[in-house]
Amino acid sequence: MDKQIISGDEAVARGAWEAGVRVAAAYPGTPSTEILENLSLFKDDVYVQWACNEKVAFEIAAGAAIGGVRSLAAMKHVGMNVAADPMFTLAYTGVNAGFVVVTADDPGCHSSQNEQDNRWYALHAKCLMLEPSDSAECRDFTIAAFELSEKYDIPVILRMTTRVCHSKSLVQLGQRQAPPVKTYEGNAQKYAMLPANARPRHAYVEENLARLEEVSSSSPLNRVEWGTDTKIGVISSGISYMYAKDAFGPEASYLKLGFTNPMPKSLIRDFCSRVDKVCIVEEGDGFIEYAVKALGIECTGKDVVPRLGELDSQTVALAFGLAEKPQVYSADAAAPARPPVLCAGCPHRGFYFALRSRRAKIAPVGDIGCYSLGCLPPFNGFDAALCMGSGWSSTIGLAKALKAQNDERKVLGLLGDSTFFHSGITGLIDVVHSNSDVILCLLDNSITAMTGHQDHPGTSGNLMGETVTPVDPLAIISATGLSDERIRIVDPIDQVQMGAALDEAIAASGPFVIICRRPCALLKPVMAANAGIRCVVNTEKCIGCRQCVKTACPSLTFENGKSVIYDPAGCTGCGLCMQQCRFGAIERIGG
Amino acid sequence: MKTTGILLTGVGGQGIILISKILTIGLADMGFEVKMSEIHGMSQRGGTVNTQLKYGQRVFSPTIGPGEADMIVSFEKSEALRALPYLKKGGTIVTDEKEIFSMPVLTGTAEYPHRALEALELAGCSVKRVPAAAIAEELGNGKVQNIVLLGALVKALGFSGSADWLAILRSNVPQKLVDINISAYEKGAAL
């Protein structure tokens, strides 16, 4: 079988397929998205689904495992918070067939709202945990995870980080070896977690974990690499092991942990007794350090290794005093900031542009998606954003808080269509149920855009490649009992429509929903429809008032006193700039 | 452990990930262990995009720290400047002269450093200028800028004859664009 250079995410998908996975579900989230995308290449063998959210994804996979087929759920770190509810109890019921949940953590917040270290979940939820360090281990550990899960009847967390997910290295591929489907026999005492059933299952969980500690200590996934001496013993896991190998070199001895819950206590004790000094290298929290210190072993770890951001080999070497900071060049010029921006033609730009002129009357709350970029200058489009769904639900409390301080601004919550299905609907229901005086804006661009255009329940396709009936957000919103007078559907690029809807919403009292509906400009059918259409500036008519430039479009700039279409190929001809020109200096051509 | 690190940088949409992939395959064919690390997500929306590539007999970390890049390949002039702190003393910068204005420059809140490359030379770096975007435009497709840079980069590494780069290229670009990509590679390699 051949070898390929693939990413950690691709290798997890490959390993899962080889291990005989039959059901896999996920909600897209960087850096985990490519796991399910790559599993969908095997859809003759594997049922794949983008679920509404991570909890649903977890439950789809849990149902499959209990039912007797190997299954996988994948999510980014914050997604595991959403899936935590079923996860804690699946540890009690056990899994029947192998069950693996992948958490893709994001130290450094490359694409996330926090840097949470999900290794604690394994300890807390009493699941087994494996931590691969590179793509080859991603494949191997995924296969091992299914075997361990099935053998010990326990959910396995496969914990990755951005650099493991998105780094590519050589992987030896194998063939699919799917175990037979296990029979599903109704067993309420094991799988229906009523209190009377849960109590004895908890006892089983504790016994199982105690037994698994010895399995961990003797597992080949944990290994000792003796160096040329035993002065320093390094304990590490995941990508941090790679940084440690560079920093400490071949002299040091290593305990390379791949199986980190339950911790291999006897192996750790034995390793530490044979080295003079124990150094722990780990990104994020002191998870290994906590376990080592609990054994009464002295070690150096988070007292020198940063808890914030990503590590790298140099940071580790500097932390332990193994190297000097290298000399670097410095130039007497600096690169201007290049923040990520809303694309040319992005429908969200129309929403934020209309919001900006009404900002004094509105206290906006944002959410997670492409539209998060609207928080940045020049739009400064919202002042708070917590997590998926909070953009709507938190408006209820914020409105109460503003009222308590006689702040008359109207609270506006915004979120996207994929987020609506993920966890916006419950917030909507509570806004209606509480008759809150807030505006809810649904920035509906007809796709999960930020993570690269995945389908969601509102689209007409699914990951299996089938055509399905789209779930209509409007029907759901109307079903809450909100009358048509309190719902507007607008094209956000059309500033007359968009502005009028916002003005009506500000003037109204009680819940008001604005659906800002226009598909993402990068969707293939939209790009095809826009081909050749673009805006041009008539420099004779342009007086240089700069109103159009305020739209902050990456295709537009101002040079030598005139507006200029800076990137004609990028311009989609959306016409937002054109609407700002009172002199008719911008025209749309090609349409 | 002696490894070589190449940092590729530019703006989202310039095809950096594709040439990193081709380079990775070629270096692996040459018998090196290769690791490549990329960052996706928010940065793709017009932000700076980096990939990091390391090769040698044995490679552990896939990433490159400050002062550790043997070579910086920049698809955009000001991005070469931004990546400068990652260049190893004595390392080389291979950069396009293409300018892409970021939002603060477009809206007039920041100045573009038009003399970025002169500043890099003044700082004492070895700078190899490659007009890849301009060559790609001449070839009739600005998008092959990345492959022109690939040709220049492979030559700068001294690896032009060490792997079958054209074959790797053929199997990693769309069938109908093979010819223009090969022309782009050859133009880059001839610089």
C-alpha cells in the first residue's frame, strides 16, 4: 500500500475508514472541518452528515455506536462544549461498537474565540483519550482508538490541535478492515440512563478506568525513548513532543505520551525514577503536570512554559534555558496591518453599512461566522460576541441591563443562517416567549461560509450528495407565532430596503426579526451569475467625496483625488458603492 | 538535527498552499523527510496567509520560529517585510514585486511601503526579486503567479534537476491548465 503526504485531518479520515467506521457526523469548525470532508470521499462505505450542531453530531454517532456500528463525531474545541451533555453520559452507557469523538483544539486562536484545552474533558467526562503528534499517528491512533473503544466499551476522545490537523507529513496507508456489525439488543439497564440505571453504571465506569490505567501504562501508544544520558527526562504529548525533540535534542530521555487518559501512572513513576530532572513540555494548560504532581513527583513545567498561545521549538528551548534568542533582521519600514476582511460583494457589508449610520440608537451583539469580521473597523458592528447562538439569546438579558441603566438604545442581535440552525432557534423562541424588545437579524447567505461552504439544513444538498428539501428559516420564525408585521425579508445590499427595515425595527416595540437574505458572493452559481458584471468609476463625474470608499470594499480605493476600482477582477458589481454616489459617477457594466 | 525551513507568505487566494504542496511532494521524492504546516480559517478572507515547510533527514516540529527560516518566499511585497523577523541571518528572500493593498491602505488609514524591498536590502538581506505576477499576466492568467514563483524557488534552492517537478505539476493542476502552468514554471526557473 502506498505512502502519501497528507494532513492530520485527512489522516484521521483515512484511519477511520480503514478501521471500518460506518457513520460519521460533524459540525464544520476550523481546524476540524476537513475530517468529515475527507470521510465523505468514502461515502460508499460511510454515512456522513453535517449535523445542525456538535451535540447533534455527537448523538448521531452515539446512536450508531450503541446500535452496533463504528462511528465518529468531529468538532473544534468549542464545539465539544456543545456536545458535552451526551458525552458525559455516553461514558456511563458505554458504546457497544467503537466510538471516537475528535476534538480539534486551537491554541493561538487562529480561528476561534478561546484557547480552551480540551484534554480536561477526558478527565472530567471519564473518557479514554489519545493524542497524536503528526499525520502518521493521526491514522494509527484513530485505528487504535476504535479498537480500544470497542474492547473496553468506552468513548475515546482523539485530541488534536491546529498544527496537528493542518500539518502535512508522510503516512503509510492501509486497507479497510471493517469489523462485522454488532447486534443491537435492547438493554435499558445499560443504555437508558435513568437514576436507578445510572448509579450502577457509574460504578462500572470507575472500575473500568482503574483497569485502563494499566492498559495505558503498557500501551505502545506511550513510549520511553532513552537518550544518551538520563540527566533530563522530558514528558510530552501531541505536537509539543515535536517541539521538545527539537529543543532538548538526542541527549535527553523522553516519555512520549499518546494515551493520556487514564494517565499511565506506573509508567510515569518508573520513568521519573530513572532520570535526574523531569521537564514537562505541553501547550495550553498543565494537564500532564497536574497528573505528575499528583503522583508526588517534582517537575518543571508551567513555571517556565507559556500557557498562552502556541508553542514552537524555540519557545520551548528558551523556556528551559537551552538556547539563546537568535539574531533577526530588522528593517526601517513596516508592513501595514492586513486584517481579514469581508470579501468584495459580501452581503454582510450591506448590513453593516446600514447599521453604521444607526449605530447611536442600537446596541448590537454579534456571533460566530464570517460576519464576525464586521466587528473590526471601519464598521465596529458589534460590542459583544460569546459563542454560537449567543448573538440572539444574549439580547434578552442585555436589553434588561440597558433598561436598568436608562440606556435607550435598542438591542440588536445578529447571527448567520448556519448559526441559526446550530443554536439560534432556541434563543429566538425565548425572545418571543419573553416578549423582549429586541431586534434579531438573520444574516442569511445560504451556506456555512466561514469554514468553506458546507451545506446546512437550509440548503438543498447534503454531504451524501443527495438533493433534499431545505428547511426554511422563515417558516421556523413564523412558527413561533411572531406576526408577519414583525418580520422583514430584505436584500442587505439594497440600502433602501435594509435601512427601512432597521428603522422600522428600531421604532417598533417587542420582538422584531429582519432576515437579510443574499447568497455568499463566493458560491459557484453566484459567481457564474456575476461573471463579467462589475462597477466602473466615471472619473469625470467623480468629485472625490469618498462616500463610496466608506463601504470598505477590498475592490475599491481612492487615488489622486478620485475613487478607483482597485481590483476589477474581484469586483462583483454588487453596487453597494454605487448606491453611495450622489453624482452618478459609479456605473455597473456587463449586466 | 539540521533541517531547512522555508516560509511562504502572501495574501489569501494567491495559491500559496498549492505550491507548498508541490514543493513538499518534490522534496519527499528527493528522499527528504518533509513537513508542511498551513493556517486556514479567518486569515483566508483577504488576510495574510502563511505556510511553513521544513525538510531534512529527520524533521520534528513542522513550524518555523523567529530567525529560523532559511528562505522566505513572498507573493506580495509588503508581506516579505512582515515576515522578515522569521529570516535566519544569512537567509534569502525570494519575493514578487506585486503590491496588494490591505484594507487600512485602501481606506486611507495606513500607507503602503512601496520601498519595502529597498528597506529589506538596506537591512542586509539577500533579496531575489521575481516579477511573477507580471509574468503570469503576460502568459494570460494572473493566477499562475504561484507557479512562476515555484520555478524561481526550485532554482534558488538548487533543486531544478533533483525531482521531476513538471510531472508533479501536471498531476496537481487542473487538466486544462497544464500547459500554462508548465510555461509559468519554466519562465520562473529561467529567471
